[in-house]
Amino acid sequence: MTRDRRTGAETVMGPRAIRFWKRDLPRWGFLALVGAIYAYMFLPILVVVLTSLNPTPYLRLPPQGLSLRWYAAALTPDWLDPFRVSLVIAVASAALATLLALPAAFALVRHRFPGRDVVAALLLSPLSLPAIVTGVAILQFLSLAGMRGLLGFNSLLLGHIVLTVPYAIRTIAISLHGFDRSIEQAAMNLGATPWRTFRHITLPIIKPGLFAGMVFAFIVSFNNVPISLFLVRPGMITLPIRILNYLEYRFDPSLAAVNMLSLAVILVVVTVAERTAGFTRFVYSR
Amino acid sequence: MIDVALEHVTKRFGHVTAVERLSLEVRRGEFLTLLGPSGCGKTTTLNMVAGFLDPDEGAIVLRGRPVTFLPPYERDTGMVFQNYALFPHMTVYENVAFGLRMRRVRDADVRRRVHQALDQVHLAGLGDRYPRQLSGGQQQRVALARAIVTEPAVLLLDEPLSNLDLKLREAMRLELKALQHRLGLTTVYVTHDQSEALVMSDRVVVMHRGRVEQVGSPLDIYERPATPFVADFIGTMNTLPVAPVSAVGEDGFHVVTSGGARLRLPGLARDGARLLVAIRPEKCRLSRERPAADNAIPATVADVVYLGTTLRYQVTLQGGDSLLVDDLNVPSALLARGEAVWAVLPPEHCLLLDAPK
Amino acid sequence: MEAGNGRPLSTRPHTLPSASATPLGQGKSARRRGPVVVLLAPALGYLLLLFFIPLAILTAVSFMGFRSGLIVREFTLGHYAKFLTDPFYLKILLTTVRIAVSVGVLTVMIGYPVAYFLARTRSKWKGLLLALVLAPELSGVVLRTYGWLVILEDRGVVNTLLQSWGLIATPVKLVHNATGVTIGMTHVLVPFAILALMASIQGIDPTLELAAMNLGASRVRTFLRITLPLSMPGVLGAFFLTFSVSAGAYATPAILGGFFNDTATTEIYTQLLYILNWPFAAAMAVILMAVVLAAVILSARLAGRLTGAPQ
């Protein structure tokens, strides 16, 4: 037993021991827990990466080599066709959703009018509903209205826009909200017409938000399952649905390679969006 | 009896040293104030005593028990926070009872002691309220009751009055001091408000850039500041750069101001070419005629400011130095701007300090 | 971003920043009502046509008859009655709710430490760490659920490891059942819980925790007596949020449940595309919608409430 001026004379612990047990251990223990949860969140993604590069059909840890055989299997029309469909639908629905969302976001942020809150709630309501319900509803609507012919590319695009519009509205509204309106007033004061003000002042300033909204919409559409589920038709199928259908009957690492393909697209899009528009600040801004 | 001792305590945040080799002892029942501008390390010091921060070096001892790295809940301090930190989801009673419950005091004793504490801060009968239903002053009293009910080894107060309005603040100063005195609470008080420190403290520790500038009674601190920083920080002080002109003669030590005026100072000579003479405005005198006193310097009145009971003259000494002089507001003695006068700096009120580097 | 049923990565999707801080004058605002309608018309019109009208039709269909594979124009409550009385469907509802409750509890428990860390850290990496929480969401639910399948299946990572260590002889069944669905869905929804909890914890003054410790409360007691009670609105908000998203999710139950129709969403799919009983599928969708909306409204109410004292 040591008596030490710096710590507890009445305890058996020395100063280092006290510092370790009472201060450092709880602190580092908590940080370790947080780190473990972070690791957990990336675990399945890491597993998919490993699986896609693993030569054997079942992943063994540690990996037993490196192989691109599953990528060869993934780069066939079986997978590339749905991949192309997903890309085109995502780009088109993001662009169209932004066109619909921009004026609506303007109205919601810039104007006070009776029923504004209700209108906002209505415009965002597709986000609160299970999207599978939306998918079912659109399928039944198209069928009962005699528009089954739209099923496939057209229905996918129409259905995805229902979901991407509210995302775009939300993101654009966030970027409009922090906008200093005196800049516009200054422009008009200098003789710019409202349209020229919008074109030369407002639009350039909100462009990051607009772009972020579009990227959001792209990702939502690109990853979508529950709406696509009901609106695809043979020969016109999106990648996530193709993966689901495949999984129903088979399970092999070529799926991992396919998934890496879609992850690569998202990484590229998000990286570009982050570099050019500071994407993440729109993700968690509220 | 020493309740709190800090021994060569150092705390760094990254490359910034917040507190540097601070040693301090607080006697039982003493009201000690850590005074200084923001960023001087006073709150960091308090947080190390409470256990919210670890010192990088040195030791902290509470009532003879070394507590340097013990967590806050294994020390015995009672803290009143600047924002009071009352638990919003608990009533006043539950707030005050919290510390007793954590110490597993019997229910009957909890009740008795909580009511006693609420009595002491004049809040009897408000136990069922929630903090947000109380005024700022009442919340402050709850925070105080909560801190003293456990009879801690030391009461720690972190600018507790700064969120109150001026009038309430002045009333609370006296009340807090009276309570502290009545209960004999060993108290460490942190403030940047010098008048608060002077009114309430037994001893004041003036801190600057993580170091102690001076420790002393309020009178010491005010009348005999030890450094130019203390002289400048407490009250209003004239400081004149001077250079020594002679060794100590029969009548004292002679210096000359940058403007060429010669001053006689009592006491011993000081080494160093860069010295300051410090004198408070109320200790200086002005007169129209040349006075017989020592240290009379010709001057011109540059400005007059009315401070109510006193007048504050700003005069320009021969040679260009500026000097503030307080005088009673007597109409007959009023001097006009531009008037030629004599400024007297009585030797016994002149302090000689080392000029800051 | 997208969690099996396309929910946004935000705790309160149906809120928007309030109107501009410098509102237009009243008279001006009235003059501008015309433009407001024009601005809103495209988006509202689109959603009316492809969201609200389809939903109304869905609800109408749920009250229609179904005989010999055809929809019959008659009013009936039969589909609702069938769903709420048939033990087979009640079991599905129960499983769905049970999984959703487990997911809600687990996401809050797993999310709380990270939310607390992010709410309290003064690290300059905070922005990055927050982005990392959200990053997995961007990769899509199919990818992550597939990853869990690789980990959990009979010849997957977990079972192989346990067998090689001699802890088990035969594989533990971790997928194609509620366990697998719960594990996968919890993972997908943890970021949602983190955001909801973080907002709530950030509203708690950290000096309250210091005060409690100063009064003798250990870290655990400080958490139980101060932090947890004060973050309760966030805890309940996060719970109901992940509950509602989980109840309406399709991809994870499909993949990790092995396409067995254990949950409401997978059963809706089967009824709609294999059995072709549209009215019944519609009725189930309406019931699911009701359950989810109830939870969403609760979560918004709770998350919106100010942290702190009872009102």
C-alpha cells in the first residue's frame, strides 16, 4: 500500500491506477464502444467487398486469395441491362423531380399563404408512407385506368418521381432557407427584372442545393425497391429488383460483384456532389 | 486548517497552457476569490478542484485527502454553476435532495436537511415548484441550496451572479457573503468582476494568463498591487514610466519621469532601468498655486469628467505624461479645462513597480 | 436515404424550414397568391395524379368484393374482417409488429452511444463522423442486406467461425426467420435512430451532467437520472420512427426472411402478384398504412416536443 500525495492516501491504488480505472478506462471504454458501433455499421459493406474479391463461393475469414471471377460474371447483359435501366431511370427521375420541386420549394419558403403547412405536409407525404403502399397503389391505378401499357420504363419513371419530388423539395427548401434576400433586392434595385434576378442571382446561389437535391433524388431512385417492385416488366427491370429476383432462387458471390457495381456508381456521384456542392451538409441539415 | 490545497498544478489544452504551476491554499471558513479577465485560467482551476478536468501536473488535496484524479462524484465539493444547471425535470425539492440521495441519506434526514437548506436561502415553501417556474434570483438560491445541503468540504462558485440584473446582483453579494460567514463555508469564488471580489472576499487571487499575479486581502490588492497587471486590472491606476536617477539618499529614492519631472519615492532603491510609478487618482491632488509638498509637477487640465460625488480631471504633466486625478465635487474648487495647475503625487502613495516586458 | 420502403434519412421528413424570416407584406402577399398557385401546381398536380388518386383508388378497392379471381363492384368489409380474424394473417400482423418493436428497441440501444458521442464531441472531425454515420445509408438497402446474408447464412461467416472454434456442431439458423430480418433491419435503421437521438441529446445542457456528478452521482447514475430522462422525447421519437419504417419495409424481410411470407409487406406482394387478390392486398396495405402513419405521427409529436421539463 502506497501513500501518495497526488491521489488517495486511504486507497490501495496509486495515482496511475486511479487515473486509469476512474478516468481513462471509462473514457476509452466509451470511445471503444462508439468505434465498435461504427465498425458494425460498415460491416456488411466490407463483407460485400471481400466477398466480391474472394475466389471461393463462400467467404472464409481470413480471405484465401484474390479473384475477379465474380466481376466477370457480373459484367454480362444479365446484369448490365438492369444496371443501365436503373441509371437511366435515376437520372431522368432526378431531373424531372427537380423541375417539379424547384417552383414548389420556392413557394413554400418564400411565400406565406393560407394552408402553407398543409401544402407542405401534402408535398412531403410520400416520404411518411411505406413506399410499398405507394407502389401497390400506382400499379392498381394504372391497371384499373386501363394504362397497363405504361408498365415498364414509363411506369418506373412515373412512380419514382412520386418519391424523388419530396426529397428534392426538402433539399432545395433547405438551401433556399439560408438565402439572404437582400442580394436579390439589391439586384432588382440595380434594374434587374424578376426573371433576370432569378437567372443571374438566385439560381447561381442556390445551385448547390439544387444539385444536392438532384443527387439525393438520383440515389433514392437508384436504390429503390418497393415502388419498382410492382412497376417492372420482363425485359425492363431495375438492378435492385433483378438482385432480389435472383436471390429468391440463387445465392452466389456474383451478387457481391453486382452490388459493388452499384456502390461504385453511388460513390462517384456522392464524391462529385460533395466536392462541388458540399452534399453532406444537406443530408443532415434539418 | 487547510481545506483545499493545489500544489504546482498545470493544465494544458493542446499548445495553450491554461494554468501554470499554480499553488494555492484555502483555509477552513475562508472566502477566496479567483479574479481575472476571461481566459486567465480561473474557471479551469475551479473545474480541476471539482474534478471536471484532470491536471497535467501537480496535485489537488481536499481536507488532507489527495483527490487529483478522482472523478467528481468521489470528491466532496459543492458547485454553483454560472447557469445554475438546475435539473429541469425535477422539482426544487428533488433538485436539492439529489446530492443527499446520491449519498444514500435516510429519507427522514433528507427531508429535514432539504427544508433546512431551503430555509437558509429563503425559499421555504417553494419545494414543489419546477425550476422554470422560478425567477432568476430564486433559481440561483436553489442552486446554492443544492450545493450546500451536502455540507461539502468546499463550496465552488463559478460566476454565480453574472446572470442576474445589477440590483439583484448587489443584494445577492451581501446575502451570499452573510450565508457563507454564518455557515462557516470554505468557499472558492470565480469572477471577473473586481468589485464583487473586493466586497465579498477574505482573500483575492488575481490571475493572469494561467499564473497568479498576486494573493492578498482586498485591501492589499487595492492599495498595494504587486504588479502592473494588478494595478491596471483593479480600479483605476495612473502609471508613469520612470528611470532611477540616484541611489537611496537620506530622503528616499529619486526617479525621473519620461517627461523629465523628478519624483521622490519612499523606501529602497530598485534595480532595473524600466520602472513604473503607480498612483490612484484619488491619492493625487491638484492646486492652482505651487504647493510646498514634494512631487509637485506643473500640469495643464486637459479634461474634466463628472462622476457624481467626485470629479475626474485628466491633466497633462509637464513633458507630456497624462494623469487622472479625482477630487471632491466642490464648486468653489472647480478647475477649468486649459487651466495651468500643479499636480501633487504624495510620496507615501506612490508605488514603484517593474515595468512589464 | 432509403430503407427498404424508401424513407428519407431524416427524423422528421414532413417538416420544412419555416417561411422566410423576412416575409412579404400582407398586401404584397395577397397580390402574389396567383404566382404561388402557379409555382405549386406542377408538383401538387403530379402528386395528386400519381399519389393521392392512386391511394384513394387503393382504399376504394380494399372495400370491393373478390370472386373467382375477379374484382366485383360491391361494398364489403370482408377483407378487413378476414385479415383481423384469420389466425394466419393475425400471425403475420403480430410478426410484423414484433419485429418492428425489436428493431425500434435495438436501434435506440445501438444508436444511443453514437448519438451521445456526436452530440457532445467538440472534435473538429465531428462533421466527418456524422457523415460516416449516414454513409452506409447511401449504399442502398439491398447491398447491406445482401452483406448480412453472407454473414448470417448457414455457410456464412458467423456459422463458419463458430464451427471452426468448435462452439457449435450444426449451423445456427440466423436467416430465413425473424432473427435475420431483425438483425438486418436494425442495421439499416440505426442511422435514423442516431439522428433522432442526437437532436434530442444536443438539447440537454452538458453542465446538468457535471452538476449531477458534482452532487455525487456516478456516471451510470448520472445517465439514468439526468441524461436518459431528459432525452426521453428523442428516445421515443427514434423508437416510433424506426418502428414505422421497419413495419413498412420490404427488401430486408424478403431477402433475410427468405421470401417466406412472414411479414405484412411480403404478404402484400404475394397477394398482389401471385394470388392476384387485389382487394385483399389493398386492405392489407391500408392497414399497414394506418399502423405506420400512427407511429409516424407519434414520432413527430415526441421528437418535436422540447426536451426538458414537463409542460
